[in-house]
Amino acid sequence: MSGQAAAARLSLLAACVWLTAAPAHAARPNVLFLSVDDMNDWVGALGYAPARTPNIDRLAARGALFANAHAPSPKCNPSRTAILSGLRPSTSGIYGNGEWWKPNLPKVVMLPRYFKDNGYYAAGGGKVFHHTPGFNPPDSWDEYFDLQDDLKSAGFLVPYRRPNHLTSFDWGPLDRADMEMGDGATVRWAEEFLARKHERPFFLAVGLFQPHLPFYAPRAQYDAVGPDEAPVPPDKPGDLDDVPPAGRRMAAFRTNDLELILEHGDLDDVVRAYTACIRHADALIGRLLDALDAGAYAQNTIVVFWSDHGYHFGEKHHFAKNTLWERSSRVPLAIVAPGVTRPQTVSTRPVSLLNLYPTLLDLCGLPPRAALEGVSLRPLLEDPKREWARPAVMTFGRGNHAVRSERYRYIRYADGGEELYDHARDPGEWTNLAADPAYAAVIERHARRLPAGNAPAALPKSAFEFDPQSYSWRRKPKAGKP
Ligand SMILES: [Ca+2]
Ligand SMILES: [Ca+2]
């Protein structure tokens, strides 16, 4: 080794020692990763008045609001797994709520774990991963606040108060205050977390169950909405006539609930209760923002607010989620990044929540990961109007995808069925243009953005034995073998 090379090596070593000794996180921002469950785009900041969401609106006004943001999949587990893994459902094979991600994707490093492995204190509470047992491995976190089973979901689940005609859910007012609901306990924990002194930068994930069904809202929120304030969305007669069979099958999923709600004349009351649940979530978000502002971390904490997917209330004669239309995929998304975003900016560029993982690594200066399929949104955070050629892609079930550009939504089902909607003229997605030859080039342009592969569905829960004590899985022997 030459003297020069040796000197260079020594100085490199010295640099390494310095890097190791220095607090590597000195300038790293904290993260408040704040999510809601099944909240569609009914927030004031996105132009929907009845929900009345002053706290979500003030959060959005502090930074960048994305007005064309979409979930990677219209269901809890595939959406959350995609967001937290940075992998599309078509890559991971996690398409539904019945597949544990961990035994199927043993090598994947989820977002909180990556922060934890890179010097952050990773804390979570409520519903971040899908909430049933086996979806939230403790090694993802330094600290986790989990609700007891009877406190989970939107309110207090059992007993259902009405011997009602529905089997799957209930709605209405509960005689409880905002902080006495299930999510109130999570918010109280997060308030205490934000008041604590932290030695390391933190990644704090707060996952509210609201406004997921059952749509139980504090009575004060329910009463404040009023019976006529939240309109039932229009369901245009014959709207499904131009939808291919695969899309009609998605629309028909769980239609029993919708038929019964309509038969009993309850849809307006269901919408009212859901709207009250959004207001309830908003009130809790206000508590969190106040706690952030009152503590030591207001100036150096990135806040990301997102919902895991949207929700139908009769549009396309469908109830809940599980479709590839705008109503199932469009979500509120706001990012406040001190020193990067400017207040009151709005971007109409199409973005997927798949981009959150690489965005947060970029904003926090953590090593990028080549495996991630999204890209950092930093260019749009800095300039919300800049060119953005990348559409948002969403997947539901194997081989079924939607591609959302700034203007169009193109849907292609596994059997080749297609839909195309022009949002400049038809925001309700009522007229399928896919068969119109005038749009052949538009379709071709969007079809190029479909995922290249469609991974086989991951193994279902029934393929494994799960031990909640050790939080580990064992593959069951295949049936028929001794
Ligand atoms: Ca959900
Ligand atoms: Ca139609």
C-alpha cells in the first residue's frame, strides 16, 4: 500500500469513526404517521363540506395536500401491506385480508422496522397493520399501544344494540364522548408519547379505527350532523350497464347489506352516522395536533396523514370498498415536511400511497431501498405543480388493476374487461369510454402502466399455524399427507 493510499485509508477510517461517534440522527426529523381507516375523500380540504373536518383541514393547510391520491388496493390488508412494505399487491401476492404478510414475505423489511433498524425509536398504536392477530409482529416496534379486543374497531363492538336486519354491522350514536371511544385511548397514549422526552428521533404511527364500521359515533357528533345534512350519493339507474362482467361482480359483492339498508330506508341514516364518525376522527386528530404543537417536537416532525382506501354508499349500486373505481381508491393525503413543504399547497398530480415509504426515507435521510416500487414525492412536495408522468396504480384481486392519471381512470380486469373514464367531463365515472375507438391511444398509453407481473396469491392463513405467544408461524403439512 502506498503512503498516499494508506493516508487516504486512515482518513476514511477516521471519517467512519467520526460518523459512528457523532449522533447520526442529530438532524433527522421525527415522523408522525397518522392514519384513519376506511375514510373516503369526504373532508373539507378536498371540497366536501358536510363532513366538517376543521382539524384535518388545518393539518393539510400546513403543508402539501394531494387532491388526486389513491390507495394501492381498496381493502385494509392489501392496502396497508403495500404501503408498509413498499411493494405492490401484484408483487407481494397479498390481495386480501386472509393472508398474513410475515410468513409469506419473511425477508421484507416493513417501514416501521426499517426506521427502527436505522436509529429511530419506532412506536405505534391502534391499527397500523391490519388489526387481527398475526398481522402486527412485535419486532416491528420498540413500543406498541394495543387496544383490548373489546375496544377495537370504530367504537365498542359488542353487543350490537339493535336486533337489526343486518348481520354484519351497525351504526348510530353512542352515549360517549370523543375521548371515551376506542380511538380515544390510542390518542391519549400518543399525547403522552409526544409529551415525553425522546433521546432518539422517533417514528410514531397512530392508526385510528374510525370511521370504519360499525358506524358508532359519539352522540354529540351524530346530533351535530343533523338528518339532512349529509346527502346520500347518487346511484344512477343503469350505471352498471356499460361495465364489463368482472366489474359488475365486484359491484355485487356484499350487495345484500345495501339491499337491506335500502329496503328499510336507512341509507340516509347510515351516511349520517359515517359522517359523524369522520367528525369524531377529526376531533381526535385535533387533539393530536394540539399535543404535537404543545410539545418539543412541533418544528422537527414530519406529519403524514392518510386513509387506507375509500368507501361506497350506493354509488355503482355498491356498498363499502372492494372495487377499482374512484370511490374506493381516492383518499385524503397530506404531508407536512418542515423545510420542504410550504403551507397551503395542493397538488392534483396522481399519486399512490405506495410512494410513502420511499418519500419518508428521502425526507429523513435514511438509506434508500432498491426493492421499493414507489418513488419519493419530494419533487411534488417542493413544487406541487411540476410535471409528473407517473400514474397511480391500484390492484384488487389477482390481475385486476386501475391506472389513474391526472385526467383518466383506466381499469383492466383479469379477464380482459376494460373501463375508461374521463374525469375532466365525468367525475362520477358514469360513462365507460373503453369501447370508443377515439380513445384507443389513451387506453394504450394507460395500459403500458399496468404491472408487468401478477404474483400468485400468497398462502392463506389456513396454510399456517400461528403461535401468538412467540408470534411465529409454522407451515402446516399439506392435507392428505401423514
Ligand atoms: Ca380499511
Ligand atoms: Ca355507467
